[in-house]
Amino acid sequence: MTTTRTPSRHNRMRLLIAATVAAVALPATAATGVALAASPTDNRPAASAPGPRGGPKQTEAMLDAWLQLWNGDYAKAPGIISPDIEVHAALMDGGDGSAIRGPEGMVAWIGELRAAAPDLVFTVEVGPLIDGRYASLRWIATGTYAGGLPGAKAAPGTVVTFTGTDTLRIHGGKFVEYWVNSDSLLLLQQLDAF
């Protein structure tokens, strides 16, 4: 005889929180935050030197394209995302973002995240702060919940607003590393997921 085990309430809540954190990771360039300074032992290459192909103006243009990417303009991805990008984020499947690779991987991930709120709009709330090879932004996102998030009791059509911070490392004119922190508690409250 085979017994099917039903997940406990605690385990279901852990899965819901992980899924929400991934959904909230929707963040992107519309943000600001605190720029990271390279540590004395950080030997990774710096962003391009100032000039026609580098410097703060190029970084700002890349961040504008990053925001457009998160707002659904997927054509921006190849111009700003390195094929070797490292993503640091909590994902719906419990992963840490390490499986997301290149422009195609970022577009697929953003598309999955935007499915929960197809009209989601990211805007910059603070920043960007740029320090050499790093750029950081605080963003605010507003959209209409389309339904489908496990455990959420909010009705489709519920307007949600949440914030987060993106930090990106630049090398060779592309984003090569990405960290995201977003306010998943605020989103969970709006989705009535408690």
C-alpha cells in the first residue's frame, strides 16, 4: 500500500514564501540602493574606462535599458546582459538563480515573473548610484495581479505595489552579475497570502 503524504501547513507556507520572493524578484532597474565598493581583495575587472564606450553615461544608458527590459522590452537583453551573467535571487523553484544564464535565460525568467502581473511597471525610486563597476538602484513596481500564485487569496485584478533594490556588476559593457532584494512581505500582504 502506498501512502501519499500531504505537505504540512508549515511546509506549504515555506513554499509560498519562496514562490513569492521569486515573483517579487521582479525588480530591476527601476531601483536604487547602496552601491558596493570593491574590497581590497576583489580582483574582478572594473567597468569600462570613461570614453565613447564606457563611464557613467554608458552605465546610465545600460540602466535605462535594464529598466525597459523589466518593463517587458525583451529586445534590450542582448545589448546589456553578458552570456556569463551570475544571478543571485530566490526563485520559485527554490533555486538561487545560478541556473539563469545569458540574455535568453534572463528574458525567460522575467517573462515567468511578469506572468503574475502582466502590466507590471517598474520605475526608479532612488538612484542610480554608480561606483566604478557597480550600479545600484531602488525601484517601485505597480501592477495588476493576474492570479495563479499558490496560496494567494487575492482576487485577480488586485493592484499590487512593492519595492526592491537591484545591484549590478558591469564588465566589458555588459551586466555580468546581478543581486536583487525585494519586499516580499509587502507583496504577500497585498495578495492575502497569510
